[in-house]
Amino acid sequence: MASTEAKAAYALKYGYDEVFRPDTFDEDVRRATGGRGVDLVLDPLGGDTLRRGLGALAAFGRLVSFGNAGGEAPWQVGQTELYGRGHSVAGFSVLSLAQTAPPPRAP
């Protein structure tokens, strides 16, 4: 998802097949996938973006949350949102990962 036309144009210039805008995200995803939805959503923002990504998943799709750059309150998801369409959610903190990663090995 690109927040501006300039960002969308940049992504398309460098090889993206589709770029979705926030104001038409749901409709654009369904159009681009023939109504099916996507298999994978990678979400660094959280909040409303995460909820919209969950809604864009195809049956048995997966959402991976790896940040909360949007600064919204932590989200919760449960059986009601996941089981009906076989969705799964995974997540990790990029900050925690960076802080605990081993140092690079010397060449």
C-alpha cells in the first residue's frame, strides 16, 4: 500500500505489479485477485492497516505483523476472526530482533 501517488509510481517503476492506495485498498485487492484475496500480508504498521490486511486475506491466508510504526494501540485477534476462513497470524518485533541479533561474523 502506498500513501501517495508519488510512492505508488515509484513502486511501479521498480517492478511492483500492483500498488494499492489506502482509500481504495479493499476494492483494489479484490479486483487484482479476482475477488479471492491475497495469500500473505506483511504489515509493519499495525492498527487499521493490520485490520484491513486481515480482511484482504484469501482463505487460509497468513498475516505477519512485524512492527507498529503507526503507533496505534496493540491489537488483538482471536478465533472469531481467524477460524472461519482458516487465517493465521504471526508476529515479531523488528526492534527486539535487531537488539538480540548476533554480531556479524568476520570474513
